[in-house]
Amino acid sequence: MPALTAACGSSFSSQGPLHWAKLGASYDQFMEARYACIQADRSNGYVTATGAPPRSPGAVSLSFFKACMENRGWYVNQAGYAPPPSDEVRME
């Protein structure tokens, strides 16, 4: 039976943790995609016009993360997996 895998977007946004799904994908595949999207956001070097970072230190752009996950075939689905609570990332 193919697994319907969903997982918390590793984050707490203002509305709570995001969960993600991708038909046939495993939890490990979710965690790999999640990690890649978090690292991509952190390495993009974006700053505001004043030269300041656009969000709190350690936070990840919610809009960037969503787009990255969707580009990898994942979609928001509140019925899915979540990463360990110790692995949550703040999204702004």
C-alpha cells in the first residue's frame, strides 16, 4: 500500500505547525525535502534594503519554504506526519 506521507513543515507559523503530504513518499523523504528547503532559505543571503536580515535570527521564510516544498511535490495537509518537537524551526 503506498504511503501518504505528510509532515510538519518543521515550523510554527502564526497559525501553528504546517503539515505536508506527498503520495507514496516516506517520512524520511519528507525530512530530506524539509532539510533541503530550510538550508536553501538560509543560504540565499537575502537582506532588506537597510542591509538587515528580513526576519529573526534562525527563522526561515514561510513563503520561501512553502514554495520550495511545493516545487518538490509536497502539499499542505494537516492530517500528516510532524518532525520531532525538538526539530521545529520558526517560520516568519
